[in-house]
Amino acid sequence: MLEEYCCRKRNTTESYSGHGLGFDEVAKLSEHYLGRYHYITVDNAFTSPALAKYLFENETYMTGTVRGTRKGMPQSFRQKVKKGDKFVRQSGPVVTLKYEDRKNVCLLSTMIKPMYVIY
């Protein structure tokens, strides 16, 4: 399947979700695991709030680093955070966390709840 992802070219007859190639590929690769409450870890090139909601609605959990500028992320995630600071936002089942270590890190998950995040 990796070869299919790396070498694939879109044609006009292929269905497209409207959420981007990363969303489509993760959805396709995970289709055999949906509905089984499996847990998927995703790289920031593929992580998005839309993907997290889709997987959660299909009884699959997800966690991954995410770019703060990704479409669908809260506006507050576009700003830098001071070292040692962190903040959490939640929209439905999707929890986003941003903190500063050596650099700004954004995490998106449907597996954690804000009450489990240590402030």
C-alpha cells in the first residue's frame, strides 16, 4: 500500500472527500480497522481535525502532532506560547493541546480528555 500512496496520481473519476490527499489516504489505509475501537497514531502531515472527527465517528481513536496552521485548528493555535505554558481546547470528541518545550508543539487527539492533561 505504501507504493500506492507514493506513486498514485489522481484522475477525474476517482472519488475525493474534499478534505485533502492525506485525509483520503489515512481513511483508505484504516478502513479495515474502523468500528473496532483501534488506536491510530498519525504524523503531522496527515493529522487534521476533520480526520480526527471522521475516525471517532467510525469508532476509531487517533492521536498525532498537528500543525497549528492546519485548516480547522483554533485560531489561538497560530500564536506562539511562552516556554512552559500550555493550553487545551476541545471541540466535541477532539482535544487539541499546545505547549512550548524546545519549540511549539501541537497535539490533536480523540483518546484523551482535557481533565487528564496536567497543567
